[in-house]
Amino acid sequence: MSDVKDEQKPSSPRRVAVVFAVIAVIVICALVAGLLVWKGHDSPDERPPKPYEGARIELSLGSVPGHVRIGLVVSHTENPRQGGEWIGNAHGAQVAMWRLAQGGHGIEIQVVSDKGSSQGAKDAVESLKRAGVTGIVAATSGSHTDALAKEASRAGIPIIFPYATAPDNAPEGTWFGIPTMSQQKDLINAQAAELGCRRFAVHGSGLQDADTTEIAVDGRGQVTKQFVENLAKNPKTCVYIEDLGTAKTATNTPTMVTTLRAGGVTAPIFLGPNATSAVSTMALVRDGAAPTQIYSVGMPSHGVQAVSADGNEQARAFSEALTHLSTSEEKSAVDPSKSFETYSGEADGRSHDAVVALVAASVKADSNKAGEVRTALSNLDMSKLPLVNRSDAPDREASSNGPAAQMVQLTTVQGAATWVSAMK
């Protein structure tokens, strides 16, 4: 018998290809089946969160009439009590104009200075009237605003004062962001009562009808050492200081506050509304820290609102627009010799909202005529507008006339001074 050897023939290339093809099909089927099983068991709670969507920085207010022109009045003056400290804050109006441009609205802006005087106010309104403005945002404060309000009213031009105190009898067609002195007193007294204040030490006439004593100052305008020592022994005596500005004199708000705190006065200190201007706010901070228990009447800083729990989208959009403008080569609309970036840390939402309100009124009136826009503004429900200072926020009273100013408290966040709501 002969030995017979079994010879195994090598697999043909075609057979190998078929085998690999079958394996590939099996693997693909398994993957698809696994994917379907995973998708089928995916519940809404198990799905990964949606990525953060940035706030919409462009503003669209509907069909804006052509040739809408907004007048912006500022006060280039050395008088600290006549609006010069709002120059930085006024750049919020430029942010609004930029956002409107991103939304396709070609709004014009014309900036004039009233020089912080009554005559300058008359000249400013006359200049804007000749320019045919649709409305005016007056980013200033002080006694000369009475002349601004009266002249604009006579000219039939709607005017909004985001930073000025309302007079008891405001002329027709004027709107103010700060309540009357009597209303401010009510806010201050209510807050003081919550803080346990029994009486006030005051500088100025704002609270003279309350149980008060005048802050003693010497011939140089500085608070006397004896008065500071006595006040330090009475923590239930709160302090009220009217708007003194930040001029480099002995009697100015930051110096007076620093003197009291350095002398051991721990009681709450209430300041006039001008304290919330960017210049005053920064002047109150020393070495990156704000003095404690400092209160004023105004609105919370937009940066605080942007990160608040209620999620103010417009405040976030304002902050993002600020970033865009700051990194661009935009010039300041108020001071073209400087870049917008120079003032970016001072721009706020109040002048921004004033521009939005005027443009929205022009949409409602379907007109760029000042008289028609003034009528529309009187009937405008501002709670429906995309405002930085929302009237429907939980800590604010809703109003068709826009958000009301409130008690705010000074604090610092990462070394930056900011105002937060003092309302509980």
C-alpha cells in the first residue's frame, strides 16, 4: 500500500474576499442594532445638554421708519453737580445704536453738549430741533435739566432723562429714570427702617423733614473729627449725603464716605442718585474694595443682571455687544477723539433702554416726526420691549412705563465696583 498524503488547497482569493465581506456585514449589523437600542432607551433626562446659545446681540424692533434720528445730550462741564459724570454711562446709547444696526436698522445719532448750564440746555434743544431729531436722550442730571425738559416740551420733542431726578410737575412729553425727591425719601426711609436706623446725620436738604442732624464740617469742608467720633458711637444713626460729585475738593462724596468709614462709623450710608454714575462708583472704591453698607437709588449694574438667576437675556446681549464694540476700532460717539473701548467699562443699560424706547415709539407711530413719536411714547407698553433693565424681573415692580428705579447697594466683584439690588 502506498501512503497517500492529503493536500489542502489554499483558499482562493475570491473565497477570502467573500468571508471578509460576510464578517463586515455582521459587524455593521451589530453596530446598527446597538445604536438603535441605545437610541431607544435614551430618555430626555439622559440626553446631553444643549450647548450654550449666546444672547442675540442684534436688535430688531419691527418696521422702523426711514430717517429716524436720535439726539443725545451730554454735559461737558467741570461742575460735578451738573451731569458731567454721566459721560461714560451715556455710551450705553451707542451700544443700542450698534445693536440696532446689526438688526438692519439704520438709525442716526446726533450728539450735543449742553455744557451743564440752562443756556447750554436751550441751545442744545434748538440745535437738535433744527436737525429734525425724532427724540432726545438726555444723559445728564442736575438743576439745569429743568431747562432741558421745558425747552424740549415747548419744541414738541420727546425727551428721556435716564439719570435725572423727576420734578414734581414734569412738563408734557418728558420721562425720567429717577423718581421725585419725595419718592426717593420713601425708598430711603423704608430701607433705613429695615436696617434699624432711628435717625439720620445728613449733608444736604434731601431728608431735612426726617429726624436729622447736620453733618458738621470745618472751614475746609471736611467732616470734623469730633463729629466722626460721636457718630461712630451711634450705629443706629444712619447717614445721608446728597450729590456732591467727585471733584477734587474736600467736600465731595467719596472723600466724605472714606472719612466716616475710616473714623469707625459703621452705620448705613445713603447717597444721592449720582453716586451710581460710573465716575462716582469707581471713586468710592479704595484698593479694590467698596465700603460696606453704601446705598443709593438707581438700577442694578448690567453685569449683575447678566448673570442673575432669572436669566436676563437682554443684559447678556448688552454685555456681549460691549465686548464686540470694545475689540473693534469703533470711535466713541460722544468723544470721537477716543475709542469706544476707553468708555466700555462705564456704558450702562439705562441710556441703551432710552434709545430703544424712542425707536420703538417711532415704529408704533410709523413716523420719524417728533410730535407723533411723543404721542406714541406716551402709550407705549415698555414691559414688552427688549430692555436691559426689565420691568418684569422678580425684584422689580412691573410697569407699562418701564422699570422703576430702586434701592441698590454698592459691592465689588473681582475688584470691580458694581451695584446690586437691595430689595429682598
